Amino acid sequence: MDGRKLREYLSEAPGLVVDCRPSVDSTNLLAKAWAREGGALPALFAADRQTAGRGRLGRSFESPEGGLYFSLAIACEGTEPGSLTTLAAVSALKAADSLGIPALAIKWVNDLIQGGRKVGGILTEGLAGGGMSCAVIGIGINAGSAQLGPELRGKASPLDWGTAPPDRERLAALTALFMMRGLPEVPAHMDFYRARCLSLGRYARFEREGRQETGLVTGILDDGALLLQTAHGEALLRSGEASLRTEDGSYF
Ligand code: BTN
């Protein structure tokens, strides 16, 4: 990542702190430490690689050199983490669209999908400090050409830039700008989210109270919760994940 280029693309957000490094453990950890210590907000942390990238549900996020890894620390004044995740997904898609990157889609709640494979994800973490409510929204996109580890092959894939010249700094900057613009308008972004979410209208497998269930995804509420019709009635999923059934009966 070229920090100078990133700052230039973000010049229309004058108060934004921008910190760009070749390698970190996790940009989310860096952003959380900054916010906890009372650093100025909003602040954006980006890195070329992460040595301990974090994913949702306690998973790790493989972060080889050349990908796109960044976290935005913001004062969120009561906005729910679920809304921040959906806003980040919408912002990444709008940024990709505006660069002409072949269509990205969303798999509820935080997966960025292209051509049926995961190309990125979002991890939102809240923290309360200094009497102000803050959150860190981390976005990771397999935007480089590095080979993914064996456990991800077949599931994840590198971003296809199409005819757009690969420009990670521009993609990160546009995503952050869309997020900052969208924040005061939450949940106005949800119509876009629903329009680009692959999960709607599909059969999904999910876990509730320790049991596996399946159901038809019938809606996504404005706060990001997933609504499913199951054999036992309606279910509302606020966290966790919902794997989607494919034509051959497998789930992804
Ligand atoms: C997921 O797919 O489960 C979420 C992945 C989120 C990864 C990003 S990369 C930038 C930021 N730093 C982290 O450690 N995680 C997020």
C-alpha cells in the first residue's frame, strides 16, 4: 500500500487520520488500541499484510502480502455493530462498482462474494472508552495475487479486477468515504444491501441454540437481522452465519 496515494485519495475527508504500514498483526487490533488510548477519530489503519488477521466467530483471516486490509475506527454514537457491518458491505460494493470491478455480491451478513466465491469479509468490533461509543470496522479483500492457503482453496478466491487497473488504495479510500457518508443516513443503505444480498430467497443452514436448522431466507431487517421460514415457524438470526444451499445440495 502506498500511504501517500491513500492519503491523496482521502483528501476530501480532512479530519481523517490515516496510518499505513507494510505489516501488522491486525489492523483491527491497531485501530482498537488507538481508539482505546483516546486517539482522534475517525482513523483509518491499512496494511500490506497481517500476521494475525482476525475473522468473525473467532476465526483467523489469512492475510498474505498484497491484499487489502484496513480498519476504520469511528465514533458511532449508538449505531449498532450489525448496521455498521451492513454499511461496510454496501460501501465496499459501491466502491467496487464505481471502479468497474465485476459485480460483487453479499452473503449475509459480512461476506463479499464474486463469481460464487468469497473474496473478502468484514469484522466489526465495538468498544466503549472515554465516555464515547466507538467501533472498529475491518475490511479484508483478497485483492492481491498471492496463493491462498489450502484450507481456503475452492472456498475463497482472489478479487477479479476485470478491466479496472488494480488500485488497492483507491478501493480502500472509496470504501471508507462511502462509509463515512453513509453513517448519518443509517439504515438508508439497507435497500442496496437487500438488492445485492445473495441470501434472500435461498435455502440456508444455520445454528440455533446448538441445533442445526434449515429454512428459506424471507427477509433482512433494517438492523441486519436475517428472517427465515423454517419447518417450525419463523426464525430471526441476529448473529452467527447462514450457509446457502447450492444447486447440487451442498452448502457454502
Ligand atoms: C471474516 O470474513 O470473517 C471477516 C474478515 C475480516 C478481515 C479484516 S482484514 C482487516 C481487519 N483486520 C483484521 O484482523 N480483520 C479485519
